[in-house]
Amino acid sequence: MAKLFFRYAAMNAGKSTALLQVAHNYEERGHRVRLFTAEVDDRYGRGMITSRLGPQRPAEEFNGATDFRALLTVDAGLACVLIDEAQFLTSAQVWALHELAHVHDLPSICYGLRTDFRGELFPGSAALLGLADELDEMKTICECGRKATMNMRIDARNQKVTEGAQIEIGDNARYRAVCGRCFRLA
């Protein structure tokens, strides 16, 4: 029986690397997968899933209007759907992925952040936390050595930012993965 998976972590935990490895494993065994990434994330070029370790590959882009049900129910022979930056999914899209797993026997493995720079859930993450059949926390560490669970936005002076739009695409120059203590004391 297929499942909906949510593999979440703070930044720099290896989510994209893990997704690329899962895709490789399926394909090495002769199975076909479809990869998606958020249209809004253009850090490494449009339509690319890129690991900070270097590996990358093209992926289909999704945005709030993407209809996974329409795209994937007609795709016979598909073994798995892999979604990077899943925090940018809408609640309706997560419900569609849930239906694909349970009605159409198509597993969906979603990788993304749980919370934003204020510690608030992204809409896609909230829906995935509620609907996913399996939740897997991937781990990374804070500069202090504790487990990092928060994504802290920083400014050009390396100071914590506490206000602004929920979505602001950035990398290590704009965000740091930190533990709850460092998040609170920053």
C-alpha cells in the first residue's frame, strides 16, 4: 500500500541530497519517478533540485495552481513522486497527494522545512504534518553543537530578522539552522 511521506528538517540537513538518492535508487532498479520542486525557489536555476554537496538534476516546477491529481493519475507506470521544497505546497495539493497514495497507490515522498524564520508552520508543512502517513525528521546541528530545529533569517550584519514576508528565498548568507536555545537568545 502506498503512503504519503513527509521528511522535514531545518536547513542544511541534506533533504535534497536524500531526495536525489531516492530517485537514483528507484531508477537504478528500472522504476520511473517524477521529481518536482517549487517554482519560487530559483537559487540554483529554475526547475533544478540541487544538493549543497553538488549533485543536481532537472525537475518539474510546481506552484499554487499545479494540479497533481490531473498530472499524475494519467501517468501509467509511475512508481513514485518526489517533491522538494514541500513547504510551498498548498493544503489542497497535499490532499491531492494523499489521494494519489491511498486511492491510486502512488507513493509521494515530500521533503521540506517544517517552520519559517519565525517558527511558524508553512501551509504545506502544516497539511503534511496532519496528513502524512509517515513523518521523518532529518537532523542537522546548530553551530553550538545541539540539534538544529529552527531556521533563523539573518541580515547583512548577521543579525536575527524577526519580521518580513514568510517566503524569502535565500541560502546560507540569509539563513542559519539553529537550535531552539540559539534561536531564542539571538
